[in-house]
Amino acid sequence: MRKVTLAHRVEYALLMSVIFILRLMPLHVASAFMGWIWRSLAPRLRRQKRAMAHLRLAFPDKSDNELHAITLGMWENLGRTFAESVLADRFVARMDELITEPKNYREVVEEIKKSGGVIVSLHSGNWELGGAISSHNGFDCSVVMQKLKNPLVHDYMVRKRAETFSGGVFVKGDRAGMKALTSVHGGKAVAIMGDLRDVRGSSIDFFGRPAPTNSFPARLARKKGAPLIGLRIRRIRDIHFEVQAEIIPMPQTDDIEDDILKATIAEQAQFEAWIRQAPEQWMWAHRRWG
């Protein structure tokens, strides 16, 4: 068990205070309020510099003013996502009103119900709503998450995600790979974030630069014979979203490692295409390339 320090307790108390205030507000007000707070304050923090540096490399033809505007949208989206994640239970009763599910997503759902699925997503729009959406569509979905630095905050987030991810929450470093392997079969899927840096992963081109990438989602799908599904929950406006899903091609040859690599390349290409459509909805401030 990890040691809980005074700093951890103070941070957790502040978080609970903010969540208490947010829960006093209607969903759309809480989302807008946190979006405004993050949009106002975050550009003054050190990660703004990193976000601008990444954007300059990804969009060399855009001016700094244009890139700055993208960062403002990014911070607002992240603030909204935070509020919506701690109020995710309020989406459950309003799914048909707030979430649009195109026909191709319903076809993906039927495929999951038949043979399971590996859902690989990215930090764009509101990725935290995946559990509520899967439950709404009648299949169990588990999720693999990173261990957070603050043990109190970590435990809280595990509990919150377990409320909507009916298949369970698997924490990296706690036999998450084995748990994910056994959780994929007919009617059950596992969700994995595929846009984080993995220093032990394959070097995949992403926005014209090599990025160390986790190939586990493709490896799991290849091993289980389940579809590899790229998924984004795109913000349309305020608290309204559209689910976008694409089945990533999975080669089936005698060279399993090459099959996995090609599927991972296709997955990252899909991510890049989605990010280019709405760059203000992706998390440019994290260390994707190095």
C-alpha cells in the first residue's frame, strides 16, 4: 500500500471541495464553469509552453495566434471534461438526448456483442463517457487506467470509473494485461487509451515525427481474434457529443509481429485524422513524442 502524505490529503480535500461545489450545479452549468476556469487559468501555467511547441511542429503553416486559440479551446475542453467526469452519473439518464450514435457505431456494437472487442481511444472530446455509452448499448466494458500519483485521488477515480465501466477497472502495474486478456469475449470489451507515450513501445509516425506507441491494444485484438475499434467521443457543442468509431484493419498473416505493427500504424493514422478535424479537443500538453 502506498504511503499517504499530508500533501496528498490536502490535494484530495481540495478536489472533494471542488466536486461538492460542482454537484450543486446543473450539469451544463458545471461543465461551462469548469471550462471557463481552465480556459482562464491554464494558459498561464508551464504546460502551455509545451502545448504551443507541439502545435508548432504539428501545424507549421498556422500562426502563433491561431495555435494559441487552439490551446484555449483545449484547456476549456479539459475543464469541461473534468466536470463531466465527476458528474458522469447524470449523463446516464440523458443518453438519448446528449449522445448521438451514428449507424456505423451501432454496427460496431453488434460486432462487440458477437465476439467482444478491444476499444482503443484517445484523449479527445470527452473520453470519460465511454463506460456510460457502453452500458447504454448493452455490453460490459472494462477500462485500463494509469496509476495516479496521489493514492487518495487514484482510489476515488477508480470508484468513479467503476460506476459506469461495468466490466471493471484495471490499473497498469496490477496485472492489467492479464485481466484485459480474460475480459474480451462475446458481449464484453476492454477500453485502452492509445495516445499516450510508451517508452518501451514501437516507434510510430505521428504528425510527421516518431512517437513511442503502445502496441498492446493491437496485440490483444490479434490474440483474441476480436475487432480493434478506434473510438472518439467528439464534443459537438457544450455537453452534447457524437460517438465516432472505426474498425481498424487487422492483417492476418504468418508474421504476427508485423500484423500488430501495421494495425498500430493504422490506429495512429486514424487518431491523427480525428485530431486534425478538431485539434482544440486533443490534449496537446502531454508528452506524446519524447
